[in-house]
Amino acid sequence: MVFMDAKDIRNCTEIVKKELLKNNVNVGNDILNKITLDVMNISYSKGGDYSNKVMQSFAETYVEEGFYKKFIE
């Protein structure tokens, strides 16, 4: 998380939003931002970067496993 910038956050937000919508999950910007930062933190903690490929992989698993639900329940 230390090395992320605004561009990384924007790119990851778009990826997370698309993954959520593919699973019929629609959230507001506040929740979307929380989910995005959570996905980015997981990537960072696992040694991943913020590339589109890595973010796509983490976001897919994150949504499939329902980890986002902690922010909407």
C-alpha cells in the first residue's frame, strides 16, 4: 500500500467495480473505495503489485469468495 498512487487506485477501482457487477453486486462509491483498498492491501501483503493482471486476479477471488460482504452487511 505504501507505493500506490492515484492511478493505481483508479485502475483497481475499475477492475473491482467490473468484478462486482459481473456478480450482480452494486455498491456506492464509499463502499467501492473500501473494497478496492482492501483488495490492494491484500495484494501488497502477498507480495503482489498493482498491475492490471494481478489486480484482476485478486479482485476475482475476492468477489467470488464474498469477502466484500463485510462492508455491506
